[in-house]
Amino acid sequence: MLNIVIFGAPGSGKGTQSERIVEKYGLNHISTGDVLRNEIKNDTELGKTAKGFIDQGQLIPDSLMIDILAQVFDSFKDSKGVIFDGFPRTIPQAEALKDMLKERGQSISTMLELDVPENELMERLIKRGKDSGRADDNEETIKKRLKVYHSQTAPLIDWYEKENLHAHINGLGTMDEIFNSIVKTIDNL
């Protein structure tokens, strides 16, 4: 199976590029953001708990996220693989994901890092907030999310480099240019 972690700061294009990867390679897509938003929308207990963390600009506890991901991952029968979008976000999460996959005889094939400068991320997220009405795409929350990303999430780059799974992708350019770089990386696996 082709199991990919797509990685980058909020606004780096993970969701957009994930959709294209799913279409080209026939993978299943696990977007933790979509999973959590669905739980919140359906007002489940998990959704209520998650909303409390999200509203504060904080990450969801690891054990909660791994349980959710394992449940979603196990629901994909005869899958060609999965793209993990928005997870892991910390080194303990990466280790937990590695263990969860290992229990199932699986592993991560690569981690694609979409690298975008911070000023571009701010522009993209503010525009997305205006276009979509997403409450978490306002300047104050974006700054909090980027701070959390740099302090807690960015260290994953080194972790995946040590695992020999890191692939750097320039996240600037047209969607097609970025996707072509991703395809080259995946096809060389």
C-alpha cells in the first residue's frame, strides 16, 4: 500500500493537493480537519471535546486522534493506500501513527512537505476565510495556528528525515507545478 503523509503549515495547499493525489493514485483520504469538522457538525461527544481545543487554537490530544484515525483507516477495505492530511502534527503522533500502521502490517511510504513562506500562508488563509466563511481563518487565530505549527509541528521534518521518508516540495507556483513535483516524488518511490 501507498501510505503518504502530506505535511505543511495551515494554508500550504494540503487539502487541494491531497484531492489530486487521491484522484491520480486511487488512494483513500483521511483529513483530520474534515473528520473533526464532521464530528463537530454532528454534535457528537468527540465533536464537543474537539471544538473546545480547536476554539482555543490548540491541537487535539494524541490518544483521541489515533483512535479516530485507526477507526477510519480500518474502514477502508481493499485500499491502494491512504493519504494522511493534517496528521501527524507532533513527534509523539508520528510515533503513534507508525505503531498503529505497524500493527496492521503497514508503514508510511513518504512524507510530502509543502513548503510555503509565512507571508503567503497569511494571504491564502485570510482569502480562504473570506471565501468559505471558516471561522478559524481570521488573522488572530491564523497567527496562533502558525505559532503552534512552528513550535510543535515543524520538528516533524527532522523526524521524517531521520526515518528517510521526507520529501521537500516547493509549495509556491501554480497548482499544476506543485502537483507535478509531487507526482515525480511519488513515482520515484
